[in-house]
Amino acid sequence: MRILPSIFSWCLLLALVCAGPLHQQCTAQEKESTGGISSEKPMVIHSDTLLFDQQQGIITFEGKVKASSNDLVVDCKKMIIYLNENPSNGSSLESGRIEKIIALGEVVINRADGGIARAGKAVFYQNEGKVVLTENPSVQQGPDLAEGHRIVMYLKENRSIIEGSAAQRVKATLFPKEEGDQ
């Protein structure tokens, strides 16, 4: 029966892709509290321009944006970072806690383990430990590829949902694995 290996390959693809596009090798406690993004490790971002609106708590990077954090590299045209406000000191800059990151324009997310996600837009929800990919999203692990209308990766739960629409059904291309391949 070829159906069972296909189901296994599909589950393996989802597990590999959503196993941590935003997380590092860290303790279980850190993963649980941060959704996989360590607040102890810096995020390094390169771009052509940076605009910081301290009053709104928004940082905008534009032009050939490359953001690196832990085992993750995000390339896009524009990245907007929303900071949580800390009521105790009134300054978004001082609280420095990321609430949400929006990556726009030819978004490519590369993981150190080889997983790649592509989309026109990616929204990283820090507190929820989730990433939502829209605008022709796809995820790839090795030669295996899955596409849909919208992809939601739940990092804390190590699972993904690929949704279709009336105009674009879910499509998965899975290659058979050889004995001993992981």
C-alpha cells in the first residue's frame, strides 16, 4: 500500500517544517514561556533604512531586509516590529519586548535544518508562538513541498494547518523516502 508511506511523509513534512521555524535549541521551559523565540538571544537585522516610532512602539525596516535570530533567517522587502508597551516605565523602547513581527514582500524563511517557507506576507505572533503565512505561501523540507491559500504554524504545539480556498486548493508534493532516511 503506497497510501501509508504518503501519509507518513506528509506528517514528517509538517513536523519538520513546523518543528521550529522560529526556535532554537533551548530548554523546555524557555520554549513554553516564549513560543520558541528566546528573549535572551539577540535578533540581528540588516536593511537599507530603519524608522523607529517610539511613541507608537513600532520599528520599520525597509529595503533588502535580512533578520537573523537563533536558527532562523528571514529575508523580505519590509519588516515591521510591534513592541509591547510596558506600563511601569511608559517606554516601548525600554520594555523592548516584541509582540508581533510582520514581514512583507517576497518573504523567505530559512531554518538551519533546511526547512524553507515562502510567502508574500508572514506574521509572527510572539506570545502565541504562531506564524501565519499568506499571499501564495509554501513550505518545503528537502524535495517535499506543500502549498495553500494560508499556512498557520503553531510552534508551541509543533503542528501546522495548510488551508485552501475556492480559488486555491491545498497541494502537497511528497517524494518517497529511502530506507534509513529521516
